[in-house]
Amino acid sequence: MVTRGAWATGGSLNTARLALGGAGTQTAALAFGGDTPGNTGDTESYNGTTWTELNNLNTARNSLVGAGTNTAALAFGGSTTVDVGNTETWNGTSWTELNDLSTVRRALAGCGATNTAALAFGGLTPPGNTATANNESWNGTSWTELNNLNAAKHSLAGAGTNTAALGFGGTPSGTANTETWNGTSWTEVNDLNSGRQALAGAGTNTAALAIGGESPSLGFMANTESWNGTSWSQVDELNTGRRSLGGAGTNTTSLAFGGNTPPFTGATEEFDDPSLSSKTVTAT
């Protein structure tokens, strides 16, 4: 039995959706875009209790990712009727279109503490829905191609900053593969305990959380794992297993929202464990 951490029910999104982007913290999060079904540009802000609808993205899309905070966020990549490289920045009130990704893609991973320094990696690229290992860094104005992931993949999750990131899970085959980024290159490290795709991530490259997802063998998953900089350990499971969800926060105070349970959901859950990094999992 898992004894670390606990997920509790939070306020639901106003618009149920999957394949959405997220940014921020557990008590100050931003959710944007997604599939309702049908592409949406809806943007909502979470205050720790309820979600409030705000101004929409300029380009409605799904399978995008985000970085930054709920008052200074970045939304990039995704799919409209075609895969796009669109990048938009959020100032707390509205979205502004900026320079596109160098590699058009969807189902990518992203991370970054601010909307002026982010990382985009992996994903699916046209034509032919080809998995990519491409990796790009955002400086507040434009994207620059850097060294690739060791393995091409899509539907993975990310955590950290544009100089210290973690990429984990994804497809092909619901991989457990984990890679860490030092600002120059990616290094393969210890795998997730449960391989999966379409999961969410939160935290840093030395203290991350892998949330939910889908396994080809296990289906929709509630599994949650914590990364301590060396290895993954299992913590409390989501109350509702889901894929293609949004995530925000740290590995001790995080937020999971939206996704497909099925059906599409607006359910939000809050994870708390202030002693997470200092305890050992006890399982039976």
C-alpha cells in the first residue's frame, strides 16, 4: 500500500477537455487549449479553489504544451486541422502571437519556469505523423534548435527549465524511458516504473512528478511517480485514472486537470506531500 502523498478533489474546469496545455502552480495555474471534442482556445485560471474563464488563445488547438506561470505563460505547438508551430505568450490578460517553433509538431513535451525561457522536445511531425527527437530552446523572442533527445518519441511529459529539464514516458509503445537535459545534451537515466504515454509532468529535473497516462497493456492509468534526481518511486494514485491531462506545480504540491477518463473530463485533483523527498515508499 502506498503511504506517500495524497490526491484530493479540487474545483472542476469550466470546459471539460483533453490534450490541453498547462502552466503555473497548484494554487495559481493556467489551463489552455485542448479538445472538447473540437479544438478550443479556452483559457482558465485556477486560484486553488475554482477555475475562472479568461481570454482565449488566438489559435484554438489541441495537443499543445505550456511553460511559465499563470500570469506569464507560453503556449506552443499543437494541432488545428494540421500540426502547427504556433507560439503565444500570456501576460495575465491576453495572448500574443510570437515566432513559431522551428519544427512544426503536436504531442510534444515542454517546460520552463517563465514565458521567456522554455524548452520544446519530442512530438509528432508532418507528413506521416513521424516521431521526432528535435529539441528547441525559447529565449523570449525566437526558438533555437539544440541537441536532440537520444530517442525520438511523442506523447511524453516534461519538467524543469530550459537549461535543466527532464523528459519521461511517451510513445512508441508506452515507453518508460527518462532523459535529463543539462542545457547542452540529453542523458538517459533510470526509467519510470510504469511505462506510459499521454501523461502529465510537474516539478524540476531533480524533483519531478509523473502523473496518469495510458499504457498499451494497462489502459488509462492513475499511477503517480516521484523522481528524486536518481530514480522513480510510486506515490499515491490519482482518484480517477486518465490520459491526455494537464499538469502544474511541483513534486510536493501539484495539480492534475482535464483529460480523458473516458469520457472527456474537467475534473481537477490536488497532490500534497511536503515530506515527499525525505520518505521511503512502503508497499505491499
